[in-house]
Amino acid sequence: MHRPSPSRRGRRPASVGLLAALACTLAAGGAAAHPHVFVTAKEQVLFGPDGKVTGVRADWTFDDMYSSFVTQGLGTPGQLLTREELAPLAKTNVENLAEWGYFTRVKLGSQTLAFGEPVDYWIDESPDKLVTLHYTLPLKVPVSAVPAVNVQVYDPTYFVDFKMAERDPVALVSAPAGCSFSVIKPRPLDASDNQKLTEAFFANMSPGTDFGIKLASKVMVACP
């Protein structure tokens, strides 16, 4: 799901099938600007018995082009792929996403929280032939959502465009009474930023540049 940045050339892409999906995008004449992969995201914020946030569960649905290419040659033609058939793809995706921090940031105030190893991961295919990656990211140290925990899902280089689902984008699982969430959508890009969305701009992006945060929604979870 990710193209290595200029400072990371030669390192393995973060998802099997990415190069095929990218090749199709370029061949179709879509190379004029980022992004190249589109994801509709739903996030579940998980709570433990003590009322602390223990992690997040991601449900990411990929666009039709990406879905088509990562499943090419798998299963029986005309039949939906099973979880078992997609298990190697799920394993590869989750393992390689670690290099990129799972495109997920969870913060308590100004502190960015660390994740443990992902668990409970799988991929399924829907009747409309879109694939969805499901996985859980446990926090290494659970935290209280007081005053608030913030969750953002985005690619800093904007190769992958993450958008929160319009319907039920967030769920609080086993949250204490009185906890709530809000989704703050990003401001539209100004004219200057829109003009930057070319391959040349991203190819020459300085290491550490965080362009994707400009287009990232923020989920705020607060408990009394």
C-alpha cells in the first residue's frame, strides 16, 4: 500500500501487489498526481475492563483497482475468495505495514503511543470484489482517555489516500459510560497545496515531510 520515499529507495514496498497496482495506474494515464491507492477506513477504539484504551481495530477497504490486482490469480474464477485463501496476503500486508507504523497515530496529549504486535488479522472479499483488511493494534501500555485520546490514519507521503467511512466510521468497544467520540475532518487543500500534487513534488519530497497529515481526519475519544 505504500511506495518507498526517496530516502528509502531499495527497501521493500509495504504491500504485496503494490507494484502491479501502481503499474496499472501508470499505464492508465493516472500518473499525473498522487494518490494512487484509496482506502475507506473504519476504526474501533478498544477499552479494557479497567476503562483504559487498550488499542485500535482497523477495517480498511481498498479501491477496486488495488483489490483486483492483489487478488489476481487467487481462488476459483467467479467465486469469492475465502479468508483461508487470502491469509498469506493478510500476513504479508500486516508484517510489512510495521515499517510504516501501520499508518496509524494514537496520541494522548502530545505523546505518541507505541503499539505492540498486531493480532487478529485477516482479509475478506465482498460481493462487489473489494478487499478489506482487518487487524488489531494493541497499545503497549493502555491509557485513560482523559481528557482525550486522538487517533489519525494517514500516509505522510499521500501515496495512499485514507478517508474515514461516511457511515459508522468509529466505534467505541466496551467503553465506560459517558465516553464519546468526534471526527474532525481536514480542511480542504488551498490552491498552493493542490498545485503540489504532482509526481515530481512527491519524488523530491524531503525525508520526514508529513504532507499527508493535511488531509487526515482526526478521531477524538474522550471519557469523563
